[in-house]
Amino acid sequence: MEKSLKKMINKSVSLDRFNFSGFSSSSLWVGYFESQNAHNLTLIKEALNLAYDFFKDGLNEFIAVSSLKYSKEYDFKNEGEYYFNLLRRAKKYNLIQESTEVFEDYLYGDIPLPADCLTISLDKKLFPCLAKLVMGCNAVLGNICFFISPKLNIAIYPHEDLGFGVISLSEDRSLCIEFLEFCSKNKNFIVHIEN
């Protein structure tokens, strides 16, 4: 344990590598995969399974950095019971909060994302909840949700086209490309890798 802790102490993540106003404009953005079929919960789970299957040996290395909000004016009856329960769970653990005027200024492009809008989670059991909300729940605002592994030098983010985008944390993009190529084997998804 001490040896792996020493490895982690020397690793860091600079959030300035992420363009929160357009993830694909991030300096080390590599690509994404997305569903080429209808939007449904089965495909959301399939996209999650691709990520879990690929990273299964390194899941404990990931942290979640997110900024997910909801509007108090939103009629949650528009969401099915499944998503309503996910929202309630995320709210319980403070992973999604009511939108603020400052956050809405960010959404409109008036200001950069304020640091106090970010939430960090180390609880891997909650990661699927966050990903499913981003991919499938209309009540979620912002869609900022990164699963980051400093040790693996990779950040993945769920998106509403039912898949994950990928940003490298170093100039070595090989693991990112390997992940996207792994996902391309599933016929329900299409993959784009930036040159």
C-alpha cells in the first residue's frame, strides 16, 4: 500500500487541460464513442459496461470531478422513476445541486466555470449513477462529469449521445486510443479518434 501511495503522491491533474466550455477543444482531447442507435437505457448500460470492462483492473485509480446541477423549476415528473431515483441518490451524496445564478452565467458563456461549482468524489459505486444521469436524464444541467485517473493519465467523460469522450493527461495518447479501439468492436457504437 505504501508503495502505491508514493506513486499517487507524485501524480497530479491540472484542470486547466480541460476546456469546460467545449470538451473536444481540450488540449489533449483524443476522441469519443457514441451510440448509433436510438436513445435508451440498454445502450447507456452497454456504454458503461464498455468502460468498466476496459478499465476493470484500474477502477480504483479513478476519481470523479463533476459539476451537475438541476433547475428547481424543472418538472421531475417528466423523468421516469428510474432517473428520478438516480437524481435523488445523487442529491443525497451532494453530487448534484440546485442550479445557481453563477452556474447559469457559466452555462450562458458569460463566465468560466467557477471552482466552487465542482464536486469531487472518490466513491466508485456512485460513478454509474453520475454517468447514467448525464447520458439519459433531461433534468441535468451542465453535463460536466469526468472520471479521471492520474495514474493511467486518462480522463473519460459521459455524454448525452450515449458514450464517453476521452482526454489524455499526457502527450502519450496510446491508452486513450486503445480504449476507443476497444469500444469500436461493439457494433452499437461509432468511434471518432482525433488525428
